[in-house]
Amino acid sequence: MNLLYKSTRNAEHTATASEAILKGLAEDGGLFVPVQIPKLDVTMEELKTMSYQETAYAVMKQFLTDFTEEELKGCIARAYDSKFDTEVIAPLVKVGDTYHLELFHGATIAFKDMALSILPHLLTTAAKKNQVKNEIVILTATSGDTGKAALAGFADVPGTKIIVFYPKNGVSRVQELQMVTQKGENTSVVAIHGNFDNAQSGVKALFEDKELEKELSEAGYQFSSANSINIGRLVPQIVYYVYAYAKLLENEEIADGEELNVTVPTGNFGNILAAYYAKQMGVPIGKLICASNENKVLFDFFQTGTYDRNREFVLTSSPSMDILISSNLERLIYTISGQDAKKDSELMEQLKENGKYEITAEMKEKLKDFAGGYATEEETKAAIHEVYKKTGYVMDTHTAVASHVSREYRKESGDNRKMLVASTASPYKFVRSVMSAIDETYAQMDEFALIGELEKASNMDVPGAIKEILHAEIRHTRECDADKMKDTVKDILEIR
């Protein structure tokens, strides 16, 4: 069966998987969603003995039906290889009474590697399938991790260029250095004077700019996206939830069919949406717990049914979650509206015009799979400290938000199902925040001097991604105002 994709804002607008990956965003500004979520066609008994790569094929073939077996397996083999520092790709670690799914063993030590290692291969394969002659320009906004993972994935990939916008002073020092030292003749990195929401809104506006699209085409270019608005980013993320359940079953940590709760630190809503899709595919997931930091727009939404971004934007120690417009939530809104493109468009228009929208009581009823929680900066710090003192395990700040929220959820709900926490970044990415949470005396030390201290505390070797940036040359110094992103893109592409 050929699974088609349609826009959340216009059900008439359909595309094959490869077309949806190429476009990134639908022409009407909506996001591509599968017409239906396919079911797994293998049992957990079969999945539990599969490698990560085999699991990836079992899941992704259900969604990317216009890719041949050879094409898809080729993309998977090139993505999940020695770039990862462990053969299992996504290890499970038992921390106290919780299972941590470590998603940070790729080239840039954050969970974005799980999808952005494969997206360039899916995209270039899709371009060939659709006889695309233009050079593809990957245009991406980042709150810290997507940028580096996308840059690393697309660096020197023939037929592509990549331009990444990030908020100046809105990412950690390690995240910034990872981006501005990026090699590759086709890579460009721009710091914008504004926050992540400005960067993301600016990128969406460039995608919707028909005049710019015409100018690009005349110059031999077309845009695509590496953000999680691209379905080619979202589908590979479903894999690790399927894999985690199967491995817990293989390790006899759970019984076949036993429901597992999942807590995900959430900013743009893609990672937790992937877990929701895994549940719809047939993985026995109980509650999906959405963990926010002090930018708790999603927590408030799950509590009240009102999404309201009209609030102060807080810079926290978990910057990848410093987001007030969670773009992937639109896919969930579309689902709970009964796939009503008109309703979805209305709500998104309200968000654009007034900065908020309210869902109906009937839609709110369909959010029963989800729970929300949030952690303050103090609670995040305390979670890192307590878990380290009790178990010796060192978490990064984003994982700490999820750890705190999962504990609070258990306490308040009395729900004692086993808990999986998505561990989304290496503590080395946020070394100052992590080490000063473990012991406040570290707060005065130089960020890079703390790397050795973290190695001693965690018994985890310093990752290659960190060693690489310590002496790397700064290659990208471009900055621009948030309202000058279009001019900057044209300048980079030499479109006059």
C-alpha cells in the first residue's frame, strides 16, 4: 500500500513520502501528516532480537512506502554506523527505578543525531526519485541542537547547501562552538538578534514567500527543511521508542503487552509526538508525559486546553526547550480535531494573529494519552544533584527536567507503571550547568576546565564532539537582525 501524506491545513493537498520530505513544509504553510498511522507488521517477539538498523527498517518502511527496500536499507546503513560511539545506537540504562533511553551517542551528542544522521540520505534519495535538478537549500532554525546535527549531516553532501539560524546568546557555549566551527563548503551559520521563536517564525515565513521561491528557482535552488516540521525528521524518531520497548522486553524488564509510561523533555513537540505515533503503531505505551522547563506553554495547554504564547520568554539552563511556539503540536491538533483541516487552519491563524487559541472540549477529551509537568531552574538543578548522589549517574539539564517531571507525575497520579525517560543530550553539552548542580563550587570554574571534572564525576569519556571544538577554528561569524533573514539568505546564495 502506498501511504500518502496530506497537509494539516488542506486535506486536498497530498504528497508521497519522498515529495513530503523534499518540500519540508506544505505549500499552504501546513505540516505533512500521514493519511493514517500504519500498524507495525512485526510482533514484539520478533522485534526484541532485532538490531537498531533492523528495527529502523521495520518501522520506516511502513511510512516511507515509495522508497524501495534497497533505497531505505541503504539510507539506514549509511546513517547508523561508526558515527555513533556504541553499536546499539540508543542504549537503555536503568537509573534507580527509571529507564533512561540514551539518545546522545551520535556525532553531535544530542538526540537530534538520531534523525539528522539519516535525513540527508532520505532527502538526496527523494531528490533522485523525483528528478529534482535544483540544488536543495536546507533552511533551519535551531534552539541549539538541531543546528549542529543538521550541519554535520549535510556538510559537503553533493547537491545541497545548508543555512542555520540560531539565537545569539540563546544557546550554550558548547552548542555555539559546535556550530560556528562547522566545516563544509556548503554550510552557513547565522546568529540572529532575537530568540528561537523569532528564528523559527522567520524560517517559516521564508518557506511561504512565493516571490522568494520564484527567485530561488531562477537561480537553480529550492528550499527544504531539516527542522522537525519535516516528516523525514519525525519518522526516524518513532524508531527509538519501538526499539526501547522491544529491548526492555528482551531484557525481561517488562512483560509482553505491559504498558510503559514515557516522559519526554519537550520544546518543539516533535520528540513526544514520535512517541505518540509509536503508540498508535501498536507499541504498548501508557501515558505520554510532556516535560517543560519554565517556558511552560505546553504544560499550560495540557492543563487548560488554551495555547498561549503571550508571555515572557525565559532563558534557562535547558535552552533546546526555550520555545513558546511548539510547531509540531499542530500535527496533534489536526489529529484531535478529527483531521479537520479547516479547524486546524482557524486555530493556527488565531495563533498567528493573537498569539493564542483554545481547543474545544471534545478535542481536549482526546488528549487523555498525555500528561504535562514542568521543572523550575531550581528543580532541574536539584534533580541533577539528587540523581548523581543516589546513583552516580550524570544527566544533562534537559534530561533532568524530564527526570523531575516523571517523579512528580508518579507521586501525584499514583500511576506506578514502569517509566522510560528520553535522555536527550550528553551532560558534556551543558557542562557548567551540570557540574554546578553537582557541586556549587564548580560554578566559578572556566567552562572548558570543567570538562575534566565531568569526566571524573561521570566515568564517561570526553566525547569526540567536545575534543573537536576545543581547538577548532571559528569559521562562521555572520549575524543579522530577525527581520533581515531574507536578505541574509539571498546574500549567502548570491541572489541579487
